[in-house]
Amino acid sequence: DDFLAVVDVDRRSATYGQIVRTLPARGGRGAHHVEYEMTTGQLFANSFETGRTFIFDLGDPAHPRQLSEFGDVGAYSHPHSFARTPNGTVLGTFQGLASDHRAVGGLVEMDDHGKLIRAASAANRLDRDLRPYSLTIVPQLDRVVTTSADMHGMLVGRSVQVWRLSDLTLLHTLLLPPGPRGDEHLHPAEARVLADGKSVMVTTFRCGIYLLTELDGNPVARLTRSFPWSAVAGEDTDCNVPVRFGRFWIQPVGTTGAVVVLDVSRPEKPVIVDELPFGVDARPHWLAIEPGGRRLVMTGGGTLAGGVYLIDMNPETGKL
């Protein structure tokens, strides 16, 4: 079974760095995405291949409880990523349909128990291979941006979508423009709102970084930077889950086995300010930021597999 692990990360504690509790998620087979930010006493965590999502109560983090679980929600199946709305509901990207897991899914709004509030299809004429993957909410503009990567590895998405947050109306499907290499736009993966509250940066699994602007009108997407990409050991992903912290964008880059910090004060021209190498056989994958703090948490594959890594960051300089 999948399980939730609680790690003591208080440097003053006698059990610092140790797992202090585990909680089984019975029936889960392949723990995958949790919420990107800890915003409440609850946590949505999915077991993607089974299509199940578990909801944990972390009010007492040393003694977590499982509150409930859910699978299909309305017409949609296989949830992937979650984000909290300003009014406390949860948005989820669902890759497929309950009636046909291979069909295009949609964007689903739920209460904190996983019950359906509303939903909308991501189907469109521009990118039929789109499968909703991740999302970010832009409350200042009443917008949501979703990305498109097929978790089953069968289709190649190449677009992002812009929705109205208040009623989940799909407003735009934007094909990302290719870069000089020709494949930077493939498999759009993660989106994050920048410090101005209006612009969104999107990374692709093929290591392109795109800037989305004019989200409240006619959105524009342009490539601002890319990193080397290569398929390693059958993997089709190399630039994975980033963090935006102040004016800095922290990006795991699997090709070089490093975590790279970019200054995005001028998001159209990101500048590298630091790089933390783990070796060419390391595959840094997931990053998250400590709530109210300055530490990053990272997981990965290759030589990083099976470990959880804490990284200190200087919020003034971006140094790791």
C-alpha cells in the first residue's frame, strides 16, 4: 500500500531527519502528486495509476489521520494535480473520462471532501492530444492556467489552457511555439504565477521555459529560456517540478543533475544566479518550499532515488 510519511525537520529536535510516523493509504498503488503548497490542515494526495486520491488531516502533523478518499469525480477520472482556490475549494486536473480513461479529461472544482462542485471539459480543436496535467491559479485576474502532459506516455501535448476561475469557462487553448531546438514546447508540465500576480511561467518536460502574459485578454506565450534535454534510460522527462520564491525560479534539471536558480525579475530574460549539482546520474524531480521559511525539499530519481533532501536557500541572493 501507499503510505504517508512524517519526517521531523526541526534542526533542534533529537529526531531531526527521522521518519516519526507512517500512515497507510490502503488500496493505493503508486503514490504520485500531493498539493504543491501546504495551505490548510488537509492534504490531497493521489495514487495516480489507481485513480484514487486520499485526503489526510494534518491538524496534528505528528499524528496524521486519513479523512476520506475518492476516485472519479462526476464525469472525470485519474486526477493529477490540485490547487486551493481563494474561497477554500480545491481545483483538480483530471486526465481522462470515467467512461473512457483514454479520452481528454477536464478541470474539476471540489469541496475539501472531494465532492463535486462543478467541472468543465478540456476538449478542444487545437490540441487533441492534450491531457490536463498541472495547474496554477491567478486570483488577481480570475484565471486558471493548466498544462498538458499525458501521464500514460501515449500522447504528446503541446499547449496550455486559460480558464476563468469563477465559473471554469475554458477561454483559450494556446499552442506553445517551438524553440531553436524544435522540441522545447513538447509536454507542457508545470505552471507558476510570478511575483507580479499577473504573469505565469510554464516549464515543459523537454526543458523549455515559457512566459505567459495578457491572461485577462488575448494571452501570449513566448519561450524565454531552455536547458539541454535528452532521453535517459527511457525517460521522456527531464525538467520537472519547480518553485517560484520571490524573484527566483528554482528549476530541477535532470540532464545535468542539478538544481538551477534563475532570477526572473525580468521574466522575458531569466538569468542563472546559482546551480547546485548532484551529479550527472542524479535526476532531481520534485521541489517545494517550506511554508513561511527558506528551505526547499527535493525528491528525485537516479542516484537521488529513495531520499528526501533539504536545501537551504538565501532569499536575498538565491544561493543554495
